[in-house]
Amino acid sequence: MDIVSKINGDTLSDTEFNQIPTELEALITSSGQTVSAAILNQISIAVAKYSANNFYIDSGTANAYLLSLASSMTNPVSATVGYFVGMTIRFRAGNANSGASTVNVNSAGVKNLKQADGTTDLAAGDIPTTQDSVFRYNGTAFCLSSKVGYQLKSLQTFTSTGTWAKPSGINAVLVKLVGGGGGGGGSANGTNATNGGTGGTTSFGAQCSATGGTGGNAGTNTGGGGALTGGIGSGGTLNLKGGGAGSGTAYASNVGVGGVGGSSFFGGAGFGAVAGSAGEAAGANSGSGGGGGGAPAINGAGGGGGGSAGGYSEKFITSLNASETVTIGAAGTAGSAGTSGYAGGVGGSGLVIVYEYA
């Protein structure tokens, strides 16, 4: 039927006139309704159903998706009726993609699947198996128009060095890690106390890492300096420097104290010791610094400086390897006591937390 000519005044032939109710009846019945004279909105219902008729079943392979309409309604495209601009497809993939991908809808032809800009290839995991994918045709390719947000499924916490293995169905991870904290410095009535040790580096493969904090300085009759340089995070989308530590003090009235340890992103720093006691250790796997040793109970003796905290790094990763080596930074060792003095506190070892998303 030439609709343009009819608008211009031509008369409908009998065949053309009879085609109209036939097609309207087909529209109603193909939408799952039974034609009824008592229901006056059946055409509207059918049109509404067709407008939402964009969910497809995938029977293809990873990176080459083969789609057929999920409902019994008429498919808008076929080998003889091609794609149209604005056509939307929504499907649950049988296989996640590993890179550039194509689609063939109801044998209408193979078309590329692209990012929302219409030119960039898909990245691995852009088509998950756990959520629907939605694409819109731009006349050349199907463009990603809706990417459902990731859902947290599980997490793994590493308090010691080991290997992270990607669980089945996981498409992204958020990694949070902290380097080892520095140890607190020891105290002495004069000499022989030692500085606290530097904490070790924590890493998640080559993706991100954080260095350990420096140890606190040993206390003398003037008190030990704090560790001002905390560790540094690197490689992540968020990188923080570990907190610096307090200095030990010396007083003439036997109350010299050790410096407090620097605090990491996770807290848990060791307190500086009061006169006559060893520095407090930082919390295990906190990445914070240990406290400095308290001053000897001798007028003028100084407390040790606290250790600084390890650096912090955080990264959201969508291009996942099958596994990653997880290295936990060692705690900085405690500075030893000198003459008549007290040891500093051990720093906190590092930590890695992996949040896993589908």
C-alpha cells in the first residue's frame, strides 16, 4: 500500500482497504490478546507491549552474540527487514565478553557492539552474565546505552602474604591496602638505644602498592624525634601518605614519655609510653606506627619517638587477571632499649582487603 498517495487523495482499493483490519487483528492477537468487541483499548495495549518488546535470548558465544526475541510477538528485524536507528536490544549474555564484540539479531546481520560513544570497542567485562546489557542502534553499530552497576558479592581479607584467585562470576574488585607501620624508637639514659625499624611494602600484584612507614628515633637525654615521613600509596585511584608520629620528651621531674605512633587509614596506632615503661605496639595489620619507649626514671632522660604509619592505596579494577600475588608489608621492628631505658613498640603489619563485584 502506498500511504503517501492515499494522503494525497487517491482512493483505497478493496484489497488495500481489507488489509487494514487484517493487520490490526494481527497486531492484537500477536500481542497475546483475543479480539473482543467489548474491549476498546486492545490496539493501545498491543502498541504498548510492542514498545517494550526488546528483550532477547542469547544463544551465541563470548564476543559473538546471537539474539532471538524472547516473546512470541513479531520480531522487528529479520534477514529481509534490516536494523533501524534507535532500535534497542536488551539481553542476558550466556558468556561474558573478553574484548571487542559483535551481535546478530534474528539473522538481520552481524553488527559491532561499541561503547556509548559509538566508536570505542568494548572492554573485557562490559557484557556480564549476571545482569542485563542494553544497546541502541545508531545506524552503524549497537552502542552501550545502559551498564547496570556492579553488585558486591564477596570479599577476601589478607593478613599475611598469599595469592588472590578471581572467583567465578566476579567482574571487578575494589582493593584497599596499607603498608607496614614503623616501629617506635627505644629510650636510654644517654646512649645505646636504637631507632625503630621501617615497615615493609604491601602490594596487590602490579596493580597497586603502599610503602611502609619509617621508624621512630631513639630517645636520649633530649628525647627522641618522631618519624615524620609516613609511607606512600601508589598505583591506585586514591593514594594517601601515612601519618607522621610524635616525638619523645625529656623532663627534669622523671616524667619523660615516648612519642605516639602515626595513625594509618585504619587507625590502631601505639601510644607513647609513660616514663618507666616500653612503648605500646600498634594494632596487628593496622599499618600504624608503634609508640616510643618511655624515658628512664632518671632526671633529664628522654623517651623514644613514635614510628610513622604505612601509606594507603585504593583501586577499583575491572580488567582482572586470574590471580594476583598479595604481599603484606612486615611490621617495623621495635627500637631497642639503651642504658636504663625501654624498648619502643612494634609497628602494625600491612593489610589487603579485596571487595569482589559481579
